[in-house]
Amino acid sequence: MMGSIDEPAGGLPKAELPEAELPEAELPEGLRALRADVHRELRSLDPRAADRFTGLLTGTWGRAMRPQPDGEVFVLTGDIPAMWLRDSTAQVRPYLLAADDPAVAAALTGVLRRQLRYVLADPYANAFNAEPDGSGAGYVDEPAPGPLVWEQKYEVDSLCAPLQLAYGIWRATGGLGHLTVDDRFVRAARRIIALWRVEQDHENRSPYEFRRLGDDAFDSLPRGGRGAPVGPTGMTWSGFRPSDDRCHHGYLVPSNAMAAVALTGLAELAAAIGDPVLAADATALSGEIATGVRTQGVTEGADLAVYAYEVDGLGGQSLMDDANIPSLLSLPYLGWCDPGDQLYLRTREFVLSDANPFYYAGSSAAGIGSPHTPPGHVWPLSLTMQALTSDDEAERTRLAELLLRTDGGTGAMHESFHTDDPGTFTRAWFGWGDALFAELLLDLTGRSTARLHPRLPAAERPAR
């Protein structure tokens, strides 16, 4: 079967999807130069990759990014007319490499400013509308979200996203104006720290509940929307995964690793803008969460230890991985550990095997999928992340070539595709997948974005 097997709830009809092409004159000079340089280098390696990169780099800029009159930038996640905090940072991350162009830097700052507005409006929400018009995917949720909110699924990694982008802009430009123009960044950062502190003790302190009524009640958190019981671990609780599926155990290990790293970056930013109290608060919370990951997020059993995907602090755990990022596979990419870390390598071997219940292999591809999509579907996100976290050039090249030939003839990185038939896929336009593959192509030409993102201090990285 050729084509998408589903339409996302509340998604844009295919006839309304914006065109991918953007006139050359509408691209900032910095992006034109980056596109030309990378295209030339990729052309000598693989003409398909060169042409694909050209489309990917301009696609988000021309199709998804919507400048607003106040200078902020709304970013469509793809074929759903909403902006996800997590996705929007991922979608613009390749542009950090061209942020020495003032127009690119201004656009990135506009995305950040919009994210901060959303965090201050509702830090528990994951996705937002361009305007406070009450739009949503058509579900009936309790408590009812505010009119600016598309969906109020609380996901730890959503709050990491603006911290990551703020840090990346600083490292890419050397400037702090995006943080100091007013107090919005500091207020949002303090709001994030306060919420993560509350959710370290979810059972006793959290006000959050989520119930979805009707046919989609499987999205509801158990216990009347509170989630399954948890005990304290030092980590911070999450209601949902980066797939937007509910957590089975409340402490999502890769999201907590991501939070610890994001707080390390926040501490650096706070020190740079002269806020030692914020820096100290971020450092302290990062340490507590990181200790929780190391002591509570690792399974010890008859076999060698690996990271669990989720734990509950009461003895429950999920041994698996999901394609969506943060994932266990992505831990080095997140800045949590080095790619050669032994605990990570054991975990990597586990999640890239049949021991992971969401690892699928077929005649066209093998990789990690998600309970969010049908069985037998692998996600380009996971294949791309497998390449980005590998130090084996042959594996990286093989995966890039695999991704180029499994797009169903569309020229796009879909949400997922069937391992026996890449023409059977979900999501006609999935901006996150496009952007991450652009990152891989940049990386293959020696232009990694990793230097622009925080890492745990060497003394705090896992050593097992």
C-alpha cells in the first residue's frame, strides 16, 4: 500500500499542506552559503543526499516557521497546525550552524521567545496554538486546557526544549541579548525549576491531572488522571513520553538525563548573565536528578546492567526503548554520556535487539519503533539517531543510505514506515524527522551541532 496509513488527529488536510519550495532570494545569506557548501561536499559522496539536504534545510524555514508581527516565530510541527515545544527546538537546531547571519539569529530568537511565552502560559502543556483560539485535536480533556493550549500532556522533555535552544543560540552567536532583553527567560527558567521540584514529589505536591474522555480514554492517566503510584527517586516525574503516549512508570529515565544536562546548560547561562542564585539552583537540581538516574534508573539483575526506560521508585520498571527523543539510544546526543561509555554501549546493544519489544526488522529496514505507531513500523528518527550516536563510519553511511531509499518516494522523513514496505508510512509531513536527518547530513560533512549544546561535566558523567 502506497501512502500514509493515517491522518493525525486535528491535522491539516493534504491539500492545505504548504509548498516545500522557497525562492532563493527569500533565504538569508547564511543559509544560502551553508546550503551551497554542504550540497557541494555531499554531491561528491552521494547526489541523492546533496539534493535531499537542499530540500530539508529550506523546508522548515519556508514551510513551518511563521514569523509573527511581534518578532516571535511560530513553528508548525508538520501536518498538525500546532507548535510542540520539543519539536520546534529540534526543527530549528540545524540553523544554529548559520546563526552568525543576523537574520538567522533573529529567527531563532523569535522561536525561543514564543516558547518562553508558552512556558509562562502553561508549563504543563506540550503543544500550543498560534493564537488563543481554543483550537485542538478534537478530544475532550479534563481539566480543560486554556485557549492557547493545543494539548496539555505533561512531558519533562518539553521544558528542556527552550533551555536547549537558549544555550545553543548563546554558543552559536556569543551573544546574550536573547536572554537579557527583558525578564522573560529568567522567569521561565525559574518556573521550570519550580515545577521540576514539585514533580520530584509528585504524590504529595503535584496539582497535575490528565483525563481524556470518549474513544481515546487510553490516553488518560490512571488513578483519576494522577498517574500510576511512584516513590521518590531524586528524578522528576513525567506524565507522558516524547511520543505523547502516557508513561507506565512515572520516572522517564532518558527525559531525566536530558533534564540534568539542560540544567547544567542553564547554570552556565545564568552565570553568564550574572544571576548566581539561578545558577546555583540549576546546578543543585541537575545534581539531584543525575544522581537519581544513576542510582535508580539502572537495572541490576542476572544480566549485565542497562538503563531502564522508565522506573517508578517502587520496584517497577520498563525495559524497552522508543524511537522518540529523548531515548536511551540518544543519551550521548543529549550530552549525558560519551558514545563509548560501557553502560551506554550495553544499553545500546539491548535496545537495538529483539529484547526491545519495539525493535522491528523486515526486508527493507530494521530499527526502533514505538507503541505510538502500528507494529512493524520503524521510525526514521531512531535510524538517524542510531547513526548520530555511532562512531563506526560504515554504520553511519549505511544508515544514511537506508534513510534515503526508504522515504516512500516522497523525499521526506516520515514519522514511521513499515519495515517490509516503506511506501506504507505515517504522517505525510513530520518536521522533526526532516530536521534530524539534516543534522545527520551536516554531521557527515564535519558540521556537528554537538558543540553548541551542553554536556554533563566530565566528573558527573556515568562511569560504569
